[in-house]
Amino acid sequence: MKVLISGASIAGPALAYWLTRHGFEVTVVERASGIREGGQAVDFRGEVHLTVLERMGVLDEIRAHQTHGGALDLIDADGRTMVGLPAWFTGGEVEIQRGDLARILYERTRDRAEYVFDDSIASLTETGDGVRVTFERGAPRTFDLVVGADGLHSNVRRLAFGEESRFVRDTGHHVAIFDAPNRLGLSGATRVYSEVGRGVSVAPLDGDAKANVMCVFAGDRPAVHHRDTEGQKRVLAEAMAGMGWHADELLRDLADTPYFYMDSVSVVRMDSWTKGRVALLGDAGYGATFGGMGTGLAVVCAYVLAGELAAARGDHAAAFAAYEREIKKFVTACQRVAGGAGPFFAPKSARALRNRTRTYKVLTAGPLLRVLDKLANKAATSIDLKDYETVPAAS
């Protein structure tokens, strides 16, 4: 079977790995000109995440490139630590920069799958035995199946299921992430400084030579397109202007940053993740901008989708039904975790800010933090993995 995957970040290459291993013919189309470098740290936690990575044969390589991230300190305007959250709580069992993970998955699949960069799907027309796909640049082609692994603003979801507004729920917060020189000379812990309605975190990188900066702010969705980078930078600068601690100093590197990402903090809600010969994977179908273990969720669900397609031996309807059935509980549990990310970094009122700090002081003062960690791990392990390794190669 010929499968087209839209998106070459994490979910797409993860699916390409398993599909090619099961004998499918895979093409991955990506709007960007190549694999995107940079980005925030992503983590894997719990037996399910690690089992899938081990079965892929990438766990040791991920560990070789892990960030060894430190604790997370909530600080005041003078830089003094008010609450310290331990590394095991914030970074899971293994943490890696998003760009490093994307590169590892791409290198594992580029010789077995066809990658088409600098292009995007323009239309999908389902026929009796396939999907006719037109592209913005390339010639039309026909595939047996199409999978949208193209993120929160999924093009495939829009074409096959309907407009984004039907499925993407904003939380009232926005996040921006960029890389910068470590001008503050920070080392060790990630620092988080928050004021009412906005917050900034700084994580040292590359032997403390660089820093990954994340800004979160509350408000309505800005009137700027999610691919208008310069417009987004202006919105961010306005939202963070005059902030205390070293926020203004951190934003001086915004214009020349080698990596920049900004989006609303949103959650995708859908009743079904498949339609006809089209399926959604990762953030496109059930993601959250951050805080919902989206990377681990995508990698595990890629394993399940490919495995069910192989087990069904060409019956995509049966495979898609099994895929939805297998991941539903898992998706629901992980999305529940995502709701508190925006309010944690940028509480919307002075009272909420005080309560956040007070709550985490209590949590870190006793065994309660271990309880909270167990709840996160419970979500990350809320699926019983099948052993699809025993499935014969697809015909």
C-alpha cells in the first residue's frame, strides 16, 4: 500500500519508520525546506513511551543526546528562588531537544521513505480505490491512504474534516519559544519568572553557551497568521514589554534568533480521527500546544496506527477503527494533563499567581510531588501496547 504522510516533524517520521518496517511504501511531504532544527525540550516518561522507543531502536541514541536538564525554579523579580521543582518531575525519564529528536527520526527513515520538502497538499479527492492528491508544487499523485501528521493547524484536517475553528479550542494563553545566546550566564536549573498574565522561562543549553527562552502570555488570539513570523515577533514584543526580572534583555535577541515558534495554547477536540481513507496522527488530531505529553503521545500512537494497518492487511476501515479504539483512553488521559500549562506560567490574576506559588511550595515540602508525578505517569501509561512485531509484512 502507498501511504502519504503530511508533516516531517516528530509524528510523521515516527509513523514512516513503522510503516516501512511493515512493508508499506511511504511518502512524507513537508512544507518546510528541511527538517526543522531547534525548539523546546521534549520528554518521555513511563514504561509505554520507553518501550516504543526501545522497539524503534532509538532509545540509546536519544539518551546520548538528552539534555540532562536540571530543576525548574520559580523565581521572583530579583531572581531569588521561591520554589524548586526537581529534574525528575519536569523532564521525565529522558529529555531531548525537539530538533535533535526530529533529526534522529529522519535519519532512521530517509533511506526507506521518500521525503518531499518545500511542498504541501493542495487538495484531496477520495475515489473508490485511493486518494487523488494535488500539491502546491509537485505533480498530482494517487495514494491508498493519507495521514495528517501536520500539527495543530493541520492542512489535512482542514481538507478532509472541515475548518480549524470546529476542532481547535483556545485556552486564552499564547506561547512563544526562541533560541538565544546565554547572555545572563545561567547554568543548571530552568528559571521561570511570572507576572499577572505573562511569564518567561529560560533554560541553559549546549554547555550553557545558549539558552532556550519561552514566553507565555494571556489574551485573545492575535490578529496575525501563524506563519507570519515577523508579525508574531511584534505581537510578542508588545505583550512582554516592560516585564520585570531580565525579560527585556532576553527579548533583545528576538530579531536575530535562529529558531522561533509562536502559537496559541490550544487543544484539539475531535469525535473521530479518521474519515474514509484519511487519518490524523499526533497534534493534528488530538494534540495540545504544550503541557500534554504530546511528543510521547504522537510516537506511541504512530506505533499503534502502523501496527493496526499491518494487522488488517489492506483493510483500512478495520485498521482505522482499531486505531481509534486502541488510543482513545490514552488520548483522553494525556489531554487532561495539558489544561494547566498556560495558567502555570502566566496566571491571569494576582490571586492566581499567589496560589500557584503557594501550591507548589506545599507540593515540594512533602511526598505530594511524588503523587503528582504518579498522576502524570498514569496518563503516559494508560494504554496496553500490543506487540505488532509479530504481524507479517504488508502485502
